[in-house]
Amino acid sequence: MGHLSYEASIKAVYRGLILLGFVTLIEVFISLLAKGHVIKGAEQYKVILYTAGLVMIGLSLYKAYFIVYDFMHMRYEVKGLAMSVLLPTLLLVWAIIAFFQEGGSWKARRDQIKEKNAEEVDGKTQGGLSLRNDVYVLPEWRG
Amino acid sequence: MATAETVLEHEVHEYDSKDAWSGGKEPFKTSYGKLMMWYFLLSDAFTFAGFLIAYGSLRFSSSTWPVPDFVFSTAPFGIHHAPLIFVTIMSFLLIISSVTMVRAVQEGHRENKNGVVFWMLLTVLGGLGFLSCQAWEWTNLMGAEHMSVTTNPFGTHTSDGVYLEDEHGHAYKEGEKPEAFKARGSYLIHKHENEATGKEEWVQRKVKYSDGTLGVQELGPPAFGALFFFITGFHGFHVLSGVVFLLIIAINSGSGIYAARRNGYEMVEKIGLYWHFVDLVWVFVFLVFYLL
């Protein structure tokens, strides 16, 4: 520290409070807007939902940057220290992509199983072929 | 002559290499304690990221998911239908306590003992306020709304349709207009006492979807309850341990042992890093659980 005078650093703290509070209020407003609490029916549009999501993620990352750089004084640390703490978090980018991809494919499997369970089945044997009696034939495979 | 020069060169070289590795140099220009606090926080960030990524992938894997505005819409003093208001107040408590923590660190740099203790105690108050709010939130979710680690009564309709029963699970009377619902509409399944057995039972209303199929209101994805209690609980536990350490360090500051060290109350700076980190994690818990 000692980069700012005492009075200036106190002012900077309260500016930080106003900034964080203001950004949080904007985030809550955007969230309510996207869920249709501000304008009725807004929740029906996927575009609004996704845009609002991206904006909120951006604002949260900004809040995180502000807390780390100003409140935790990362701004005044040596570059090597800052990089040794911040760069490893980039690994999370991979983790997010991989696990969300996994979640998405999990959902696709579940939907497929649900769909298949709802299909009508034919217990009879297929023409000419003798199948075991626990084998069911789906309509699209019937000859 | 030549030998003397060689010896000198050798000595200089040896001196250099010894100097770089014999300690005393600080490439990061910070103390051991502060550096290790940063690395602890980095590892803690990975733990929280693991939890939040698990939330994300489970949410992606479910065809329905509770809408946060619907789940978190109650506040103390009988306030209902106030989406996200209570949790916004909780966020503000943490932000304010972060600011008072910065003030405590600043007073520490000026070696102002009373200032340090005053601002640290305000920070403790903020932390306790946050924990009290969370205690109310949990009590409401578990007691009034019957959410648990294994059961989640918050569901979402998958398509349009009408109810075939009223809110108490009784068939509609003659002339009563059946209630309709829309796809992606949220509902909370209540528990009612069964008159015959005296047991608490879920009231899952029978429904008829717009394509003509019949069904019942299903309970929501159970992972929601487990994730909510584990993630907010893990964060709450961080706040609780932060409050305990803040109190210990405030008492130590008051006793004058940090003043004797003459290092600008570095211990206050270290607990300050931890406390800001707790606020930082809340930024993302708030985003993932309440905003998105």
C-alpha cells in the first residue's frame, strides 16, 4: 500500500461500495426482467433469457475482478504473484466446457430413453424369424 | 597470475549462485504468510468451482429445473411473492462487511489500534447478519416448504394443461372452474395431513396435459435440494469460520500483540484476504443459484 494518500484511499473504498452495490442491483433487475417480472411475457423469449444470462455472467466477472484487484490489493502485487494465482484458474474454462457438454449429452440420453419407453411394441415374432419371447419388436423394424 | 584470476572468477560465480538460493530474496515481494493465504484461496476457489460446475452440469442434464425467482421469493415477516429481494439484502450485507474489512486493513497500515478493532467488529456484525439471514432462509425452505437434501418439492410444468383436482387434492365440485397451467410454469407441492392415517403426505394433483395424456404433478429434480444445501452450506461454513477468526484477530489486535510486531497489522491483512474471498465466492453462488 502507500500508493494512495490516506484520504484518497478512504474515498476509493466508498466508491467501491457504491460500484459493487450498483452492479448487484443491475444484475437483480436484469434477472427479474428475463424471468418476466418487469415486463409480462418476457420469459417466453429464449433470446432475452440467454442475453440476460451472458450480461449477468459478465457483470459478475467484473465484480470478481474488482474485489480481487482493489479490495484484495492484487493491483499492487508483483506481476509474478498475480499470475501464479490467476493463471491456474484458466483450467476452469476447460472444466466448464467438458462438464456442461457431459450434462447436455446426459439429457439427450434421458430424453431418448423416455421416448423409447413411450413407443408401442409388438410382442409377436417377426415374419419368418423366431425370436425369444422376451424380445419385443419396435414398429419401425417390423417387416 | 592466471590461477589467481580463475580462483577469483570461481569465487564470484559461487557467491552468485549461493545468493540466489540461500534465501533472503523475495521474488514476490511479500511475506510467506500472505503468499500462502493466496495459494490457500486459490485451492479453495477450485473446490467451490467444482461444486458450482456440478450444479451446472446437473442442471444441463435435467429436462426441468426449478426457477430461482419462484423458489426464493419469500422473506421474513410474512412477505411472499418478493422474488430475490431477501437474497439481495444478504448480498449487500456481505458487500458492506467487505468494505468495513478494507477500512480495518487501512487503519492497520496507520498502526491505529482502536480503528482496527472498531472496523473489525463491524465486519463481524456484517458476517453474523448474513449468517442469520441464511439461517432463516434454510429454516423456511426445510420447515415450511419441506425441501431436503433428497427431496425437492419445487417443480416445473413440461407442457400446457389443466388441473383435475383442487389445491388440497380433492376432485373439483360441480360448477368449479378447473385451474389451467402453462408450460414452464412453476409449482410448489405442499404436504398435508392425511385424515385417515394422520401422516404428512405430498399433495400431488392429478393433471391433464393439452395432448390429452393424464399425469400427476411430479416432484422437482432431487439434485436441486442437495446442491442448494451443500453449496450454500459450504459457503456459510466459510462465513462462520471467518467470523470466528475475525473475532480472535480483533481480540489480539486489541491486546496489542500486533502493534508490538510493527508490521502494519499484517495478520489483519491476511484475514482480510480470506474475508474478501468469501465475498468473492458469494458473487458466483449468487449468480449461479439465484440470478440465472
